[in-house]
Amino acid sequence: MALNNRNFGRTKAIVAFLLVLLLAVGLFASCRDQQEPGSEQLEESGISSDLAAIAEARGLTPDDVSAALKTYTPSGTHDEYILFASGGHAGQVYAIGVPSMRILKQIAVFTPEPWQGYGYGAKGSMEVLAGGYVNEDLPLTWGDTHHPALSETGGEYDGDWLFINDKANARVAVIDLRDFETKQIVKNPISLSDHGGTFSTPDTEWVIEGGQYAAPLGWSYSSIENYRDDYRGMITLWKFDREAGRIRPEESFAMELPPYWQDLCDAGKLVSDGWIFCNSFNTEMATGGVEKGEPAFESGASQRDMDYLHVINLDRAVEVAAAGNTTEVNGFPVISLDTALEEELLYFVPEPKSPHGVDVTPGGEYLVISGKLDPHTTVFSFEKIMAAIEAGDYEPDEYGVPVLNFDSVMETQVELGLGPLHTQFDDKGYAYTSLFLDSAVARWSLGGPYADLNDDPDWTLVQKTPVHYNVGHLVAAEGDTVSPDGNYLVSMNKWAVDRFANVGPLLPQNFQLIDIANPGATMQLLYDMPIPDGEPHYAQIIKADKLEPWEVYPEVGWDPITQSVSPHATAAGEERIERDGNNVEIWMTAVRSHFTPEHVEIRKGDHVTWHITNIERAYDATHGFTIPAYNINLSLEPGETETIEFEATHDGVFSYYCTEFCSALHLEMTGYLFIEPDDSQAFSESD
Ligand code: K7E
Ligand code: CUA
């Protein structure tokens, strides 16, 4: 009850605060002509407001003040949405609060991250990272993350899992949203390059990973002279096991595609559930070689007026794969192109011109595709595509793939501006398309079943708002679901140029938060957020209350990889060191403000297995653990048990300590690892 009273008092205070600020905004709006807020007007209005004076002193316009009001999130209050953005070549994922645009976490995925103890000794994380190596001899310590995909139930984000791909090395990662940690990385067995991933089917049975740059399948070699015969594109369907929280490679499969560069995919939903759509470019099959006098890729891959939207019958492909009608490539089942054609799994739709991305409308009725080199966005009708397939209204391409008649399946084209790329949707019958070359976001009205949701004419550009600069993807709240929220839009800009203080020639990316809630009003730019760490490509925004992450691990001794109690969980009083020949095993506990044991005595040449359990149950009582020189740093969240394993190759005295400032006596949370020389003569020998 006391808590409720406090909250009520707080609510009243917030309401009063907003009223005063809204008065100030209204006042500014009345002197909008001058743009510069003036103290005279403030005084004339009879409101002597400290807040107005602050706005004036800072040179804030009425728009600025309203943007501040829409984004300011007082201390202790939480954001309405969480945005999961790829970290681009940082190889990570960001979790960002919306509308405050506060970074809440950088989730370590493909790149080791010491604060989270990811890839710095913790055995589970080392194994997750190693799971994505192309080859044991070639450890990979980064990735180029592109498209995060939240798991879905019935086409709605369910807040359970997050997937993301690594374009550079063709990998897919699984993140568990109970603890926001990466649990699995799978390497694509047939391709070294991907892009059309990750996308989740409406019930997360499959995680889609489409290819990008064609190459011989199975990571093998063939000369570029053999491009048309030996190089291939692909799409991989990873089976996701929700109970286990893992991709099941043994139940997954791929499909061979012509060596067009598959780009982005999207899963059908509702009426188009069971189908997958991927755009492509370079159907010219340009092979580059500018240094040899051949046309450069940038011109060679832009000759034709049309590329191909790939329309893939997922449901039937699953049946074909399950029936074993596949060939093995690198030990992985692949539906060959011939089989795909025999079984009628693959169709093409001509799409203008060097397109980038395909976005399915919330009800699944239309596919929106924008050609980078065409000022229009093109809308295709799923119903018409199905009818054209049914009617046999197609001609085979060079590889025998049926190409549907463009005019038969195209619903409409809408002229938006220069360099249209990606599209998102709201709940009011509008679509939002990024315009890379215009550096703008276009709002346009949909038709068909969306026509009655707003008063604008169907399929018409309504408004454009400038962004800064070179927008790639954009993302709307719940924007890829069957029921977008129609709230915030984030423009993910590649360039920042002059938006922030200069910090040298490598500039941050710029996320711009835009208010799209009111269809009658101009889309309002609310906030600029620099991203100083890799180039995010895509993002998804989920309602924060759909996420139910743990505050502490459920039980003491928790292994976050198995999500169960570790066999090495150690309770207070059970700490010990055991030796078996050269193998030393240590069971340690961590609690504010000591490790037990504080002395660990071993010998050079020992093989060390060291388990540490954080026996805390208090929210946020994390301990770290580092051993100098051995490249070890752990993060032990409350309840967590971690294991490290290493060879004691160098003798000396090593002060291990807690790397999280956990308590007033944190500096005392330390101990000595004594590694004796293996030979008492060692020092004199080396002298
Ligand atoms: Cu950069 Cu989706 Cu990889 Cu467009 S992609 S921007
Ligand atoms: Cu535990 Cu610092």
C-alpha cells in the first residue's frame, strides 16, 4: 500500500510537470514564426516559467521542447520498447530502450567480450564461439551482424529468443532472452557468405539464412571462368527447437539456387504463411575483374532492368527434405536446383532494378520491393502470384526456373524518391520506406485491405521527412509482426557527418528516432543517437513487457549454457582443491567480498580446471574473476557457475581478483595463484 501511495504521488508530480511543459510548448508554438523563443512573449503570456527560461537559454525551438518531452525518461522509469539492433562489424547485438535511446546492453555474439566474460576463458562461451568456426585451424573472433530476428508465435514477437546472422562468415547465432546471452552459433555448411538472414517463420519453426555472393557450394574451389556452371546461390532453413533453445542442424536443410546474388528474405505470414520471398541482384551474373579490363561489379551487376524475386514454397520444401530427396554437400542435405524445379518449389518474379530487400505487409497479402536504381517501390500481390503459378503464366529462365509475368503479379508502383531500400509498416495503413540517396523516410498509404485505415488515397506518397544521413534500414515498433504498433520509427543512418562533435575521421552511425504516431501530423524527428561501434544494419523493436528476463539465475550453481544447475555448482563450505597427477581441479565460491579459497598452489605444467560459483542471490551482485597473463576474465552473475580450463605454462605469483566493483571491500576480493616452477633449478638455469 505504501508503495502504491508513493507511485500515486509520483504520477501526480509527473502530470503536473508535463502540464507546465505543455504550457511552455504551446507558448512557443504561438511564436513559431520567430522560431527563436523570446522572453518577451513568455512574459506577455503571463506565464513566468523557469522551464521556458531554460528552453530559451538553450535556444530550443518548440519542436525541440516537444521532442524532449516525448523522449525524456526520468531516472528509475523504464522504456516502453526495447530495440534489438545488429552491431554490424562489431559482431554484437545492442539492446536499446525506446524512446529514451539509452543503450542497455551490448550482447556479445560473434566477437569476444570481456565484461560479459564471453570468450575469455569461460568454457561455455569458448565452446559457443568455437561452434561457429569454419575450421578448427581458423578461429573466428568477429562477425558482421546484419539482421536480428525475434522469435514469433502466431506472427507476433514472443520475447523468448533472438537470432542474428554473420554476413562475413555465413553463421547464425541463437540468443536466449532469459539472460540475454548467446547460446549457440552454427556455421553454414555449404556457404561462406550469407545475407538473407535471419528471418523467423511466424511460429519460429524455421530460421531463414539466405546467401549472398555466389560461390561453389560446400566451400570448395572453382575458377571464376566456371561461374555459370559451378557457382551457386543458396537458402538454408535452420530448424529451431524451442524446448531445447537450439537450432538442430541435423533437422535442417538447404536449397541450391542459381548464382544470382540472393539478398534479403522475408517469411510469408497469415495468407502467405508457408512461403519465403528473397530478392536478388546480379542476375546479370557479372563476375567482376575490373583490374583485367572487365566491367566492374558495380556496373556489370546493374545492366538489366529486372532482377528476380525468389518465391519459395517452404511447406513443400520441408516435405521434400523430410522425404530425403536431397543431395549431401559437406554432409548437409541440399535440395538440388533440379529437384527444386521438379517439385515446383521455386519461382521467380521480375523486380526492378537492383533491389534491396523484400518486406511482407502485416497481413501477408503484398510484397514490397524497392529497386535501389528505381525511384519507385513495387508492390506485388501474393494472390496474383499464386494465380499466375496456377495458370502456368511463366517462362523459364536460363536455369529453367519459371519466371512469372511481371504485369500479372504486380499490384502497383509508387514513386517515392531516390534510392528506396527498406520498408516498414504501421497499424494505420501506412508503409515507411527508407530513401538512401534522398536521405529521407517516405510515408505512403497502402491500398487493398489497408485502404480504410486512413483517409489518404490508396498507394500514394503522403509525406517525406529528411534524415541525417544515408538511411539504410528503418524499423518500427513491432514492425515485422502481423500487428505493428504504429509507434516509433528508427531511421538507421549510415552517415552522421555533422550531427555530433567531431571525434576524428571515423564517425559514428546515427540512429534517429521519429514519431509516427499521428498520421495527420508531420513525422517528427525526436532524437539522434550515435552508435560508436560497428554499423548496425537491421533492428527489431519489441514491447518491453513481452520480455521476461531473469533478475538472478533461478538457482545457485546455474550453468547458463545448459540453463540448469551445473554438476560443478559449489556451495559455501564445499570449496576444495583436488589433485590427480598433473590435473588440478578447483571448486571456488565468490560472495561479497571474498573468494574461497584465497590461496591456490599449483605447479608449472599442471592442467587446471577451475569452477567458480557466485553464491549471491541479490539483484545485480555480479562478481568478475581474472587471472593476470592467462587472458582470463569471467563475469559471474548472481547464482552463476563458470568453469575455466588452462595449462599452467608459466610460473609466478598471480593475483586473481574480482573485476566488478561489487562492494566497499571489493579491492580485498582477491587471492593468490602460486604457480611453482616445475624444477627447483629453473631460476638458476635461466640466469
Ligand atoms: Cu545493410 Cu539489410 Cu545487410 Cu540494407 S542490409 S542497409
Ligand atoms: Cu566481487 Cu568485486
